[in-house]
Amino acid sequence: MWLKKTVDLIERIAHPPSRVINYVGFGFLLALMLLVVVHVVGRYFFNLPVPGAVELIQFLMTFVVFWGFGYCAVQRGNVSVDLLVTRLPRRIQSIIDALTCFLSTGIVSLIALQGAVQAKSLWHSGHVSGVLHIPHFPFLIVLVIGCAVFDLVLVANFFESMHGALKK
């Protein structure tokens, strides 16, 4: 019973921010698509490309990718190969899912930690992009925020899977 309450608590904490940053990431995806269209039309029809478009596209992809992970995990939309797992008993499936969530939490935490270390390093060095001179460190902070929210959702999924494994 306590496991289910823990899952509910973590979900109440993790799900709203995952939805919010997912919608913000979607907004950046729309901006990215508009930028690509303007860049391609300007380049091929008017011989006037958008200066620094490639840099902007790279930076915007950070929002699109990392801010979509948490919501994808909320929806259980992550790719999984369950050809063999679906043939196992439900309890074993829950144990495998819990193990996967546990390992994924560790990996995503390491990515977030190294992203924070790299962001600090880039902030102190003042590293900027080549054409537009945009600092790189804010985009690593985006990565860290996305991974932190993703981690919260993975922890909730872990406890939910453990609840399924321990349920009688």
C-alpha cells in the first residue's frame, strides 16, 4: 500500500513539469520548423539564407529532444522490445520493467550530472558558437532540466513496476 502512495506522490510531483516542458519543447519544434522553411526558401529562391541557421537548429534541437523525454516516459512511449517479455508472467514482466527503470534512472542521472559539469565548464570558459556568438552553457542547462524531469518520471515508473511485482 505504501508503494502505491509513493507512486502517486512522485507522479503528482513529476507529471506536471513533464507536461509543461513538453509543450515548451513543442513550441521550440514549431520555431525550428519555421526556421528551416525560411532558411530553405531564402537560400534557394532568393539566394539569401538565414545567417547562423545551422547553429540555431542545433540549439533548438536540445529543447525538442531533452524536454520531450519526460512526457514520453509518462505516456510509456519509450521504445521497448517485448517480443519475449510479453510471454512471461505478469510479475516477471514487472520485475524486468523495474530493473529497466532503475538502470535508466542511473544512466540519465549520469547524463544530467555530466551535463551540469560541462555547463559549468563552458560558462567559466565563455565558449560561444562560431557565427552568432551564442553561449553554449544554457543549452546544457536545458539538457540537465530535461534529464532531471525524466529521472523523476523514471523513479515513479520504477515504484509503479515494483508495486506490480510485489502485488499478490
